[in-house]
Amino acid sequence: MKTTPSRRSFLKLAAACTAPAFGSLAFAAPQTQQKFDKVADVIVIGSGFAGLAAALEAKEKGASVMLLEKMPAYGGNSAINGGAFAVAGSPLQEKEGIKDSPELMLQDMIKSGRGLSHVDLLKNIVYGTRPAFDFTVKYGVKYKPFVQHFGGHSVPRIMQTVESTGGGITRPLVEAAKNLGVDMHLGCAVTDLVLNDEGRVIGVKVLERHDYRKENSGVPQVYGARKGVVAATGGFSQNVAFRMQQDPTLGPNLESTNHPGATGEVLQNMLAIGALPIQLDQIQLGPWSSPDERGFGLVSQFNTIAGFPKGIMVDKRTGKRFVNELADRKARSDAILKQLDENGKPVYPICFTDSVGVKQAQTLKNGLKYGVIKKFNTLGELADAYGIPKEALIKQVEEFNAYVREGKDKQFDRPLALAIEIKKAPFYAARVWPKVHYCMGGVGITKNAEVLNVRTQKPIPGLYAAGEVTGGTHGASRLGGCAIADGLVTGRVAGDAVVANTPVNLE
């Protein structure tokens, strides 16, 4: 007879499989008479787009809120994100006569997700982008006065902060949270979730004054949450061992665009108490990165604003294009990763545009300063610098310019709404190679951001999640500009839902 493992044995197995970074600390167990060092209505873990949105939403609804951030500065990956926000129906789209709708954005995201997206969660996102955009404007976020067209989107719908970073959103939201009285904690690492006898999440164990470079550093504390805990801790791209368990091809040879604290301990803690894992092997690479710099870098911004929408990318061996430069991220990354020599080593593609194409590229100056973007007086000089067949490259540019004039890309059917003819010197170029960027997988949630139990498919009482730590929304590939959309929308949903939860008495 096949026996069903007990809950305790299941939790032990989950804890062993996930191998949390805080290895000496056991998984969360029910606490009958837990004593708390501090108590709030709501605890939010993480201070990126999702965490800040959840904290502000809960605070606006009258809850006392404690926000915990592991790193020594607020914002996480969100602060170093490119600040590009996909908004269906923004005021600037309306002003420029761009016809868009949540339904059109939904179809774009379903297509990008390769049929793996959980459409009910996607609908939450697309219908929430305009309210979330207005939410950020209310708190002082400022955007550039033009709409951008990112890969995989049917129409231009990207609003980008004037700073060209997510910090243009996180900084105003952090200040708003402080002004509203959110109890903010830096250097506070969550090591465990605390449950009561009924299996409800009622708090967290933490290490205050934690140094993320030292595994178990800090002062142990236990904090209670009367209404619930919101996990908004992002992905695990910097946890190489854990990401390789999901996808063995994503080894240490691939860099990540993420900050060093994106290691997934809270995700692992949620799995250890029985949270439903969703598509953890769906990990996205950013196709706009450069091998010539670490992290997100300067080339990423150059490529998304100038190189891809207003230039072309070529195989240096042939001088020819090999992919639609505005395809979704997975299609472009897959195509770039195939650029290998006979020994299996990367042959870095070259992405370039002209002096007209770079007018809105804010990182151009610093990219030139640090040598990760190069400037050339002629296409021949560019070809010589990278070892590209000169005549083939010039012919490819002439062909592409003809497509722009005709309004039809006969090579890869790329949208040409923002394209220009590449002809006005000087020319600007960068080498390209993908980096590990975003985890589409995470814990399963309901439309109300409640974390689901793997055995019952019902919500784990008192536990909510938002943003990249959740799974299923984006399927096999997230569209550019949709991380901010996901974080802000699901964060607001979680903040609203947790406040409506029945409180427990923890004093």
C-alpha cells in the first residue's frame, strides 16, 4: 500500500531540496505561544516595486505596516531596473494617437509567454497598468515625454522614468512610505516564517543589522503580523546553485543583471512551508546586455532605446542580421546564444545605429567614456574594428534602409514604426551577449495575491506574494517593461487584500 507522507516529513523534504542560504536555520514550524519583539498589522518583505506598492496600499487603507529590506539600501533590483513601464492606455499614448488597450497588451503577453501564462493573473496586470501608472504619478514619479516601442509589443506603450532607472520610481515611493509612517528596516534579513497552530502565517524571524555578505550575521528578532505577511522579494538570479537546479544551462559562465542579494531565501522559505511552486525553470535572459561590462550596465539602455528600435544587430562573421531586433526577449536571447564558433565559444553580435538613432540614449556619454560603446566615422571603420566583412555590412544596411522606406521588413518582419534609415554619421556600436535577468517562476498565487498551498491548492492563511517572487504570470518569457507593471499592480493587490484579512491577537 502506498502511504501518504506526513506534513512534517513533506516539510523536511522541501527544506532539504531547497537548501536555503541560511542553512543552519530550520524551516518555519507552528508556534503556539510565540513571543514577538515587535508587532504590526502587515509585514512586507522587500522594498522594490511590489513591496513599496504593497506597503503604501496597506498604509493608505489604515494598517500599521513594517517593511523589511535585506540589503543596505532600498529598492533591490527595482532600483537598478531600466525604469521602463509598459502601460496600456497611458495619457501620452492618447496624446500621440497611439491606439492601445489592455486587451491588446494581454494578447502580446500571452504570445510572449508561449502558451504557459496564467491568463487570469495576466488580466490583473494589464487592467491594472493605468491605475498603477497614476499611483506613481501621485507620489511624484516623472516620466519622459515620449513613448517607446520595446520588443514583443504590438504598439509603443513604454513609459520610462526621466532617470532611465527604476530608482526614479523606488525613491519617491520610499519617501512616501517614510512620510506616511511605514516602519522601515534596512539590513533586515528574513530567515523564517512563523506559523500558529492553525497553519496561519503570523510573523517572521529576522536578523537585524545583517550584512548580506556574511551568511548568519545580525541580531535575531521575531516580528508579528496581525493581518498577514506580503513576500515581495524578487527572483533568485544570483543564486547560481539554485537556478542551476531549475535550468542546468544557466551556470556560473552566465552573468546576471541582478543585484548581489537576489538569492531567493524567502522564496525557499515559502516552499518549505508548502507553497505551490510554479514554473521555476522559466528563467529569462536579457538580450540587450554586453559582455564588456558587469551587471545591467550602460549598453542595456543603449540597446533598448537606440540600438534595437533604431538600428540593427548583425553576426560579425557575415555582416548580416540574424533575428528581429524587436522580437520578445526569449526569441532574441535564443538567437544570440546560437552565435558560437566551431569550438563552442561566443561570437558576440554587434548592435549599432547612427547619430540620429542615439539622440534619446541617455547612457551614450558614459558608455563611450568607459569604452563599452564605440563611435565610428564610417560604416567601414565600424566593420574593420569588429572584423566584419565590410561590403556585406554595407549591403545589409542598404537593404534595411530600403525596408524602412517601404515600411516592410522583408527579412524578419520587424515592426518599423520607430525605425530610421541608418545613414547619418557618426555610427555607434556595442557588443551584445545575454545575461540572466528575470525569474518568471515562483510561488503560485490567487488573483488576490494569496499564496497557494501545494497540497490543497488553497491559500496559505496570512501569506501573500507579489512581483517576481510569484510564478505563472509571464509563462516562458516576460515582455520588456512588464516587470514594473507586474510589481506595482500585484503589490497594490496584495496590500489591499492583506488589510482586508481578519486580524489575529498576537499581544
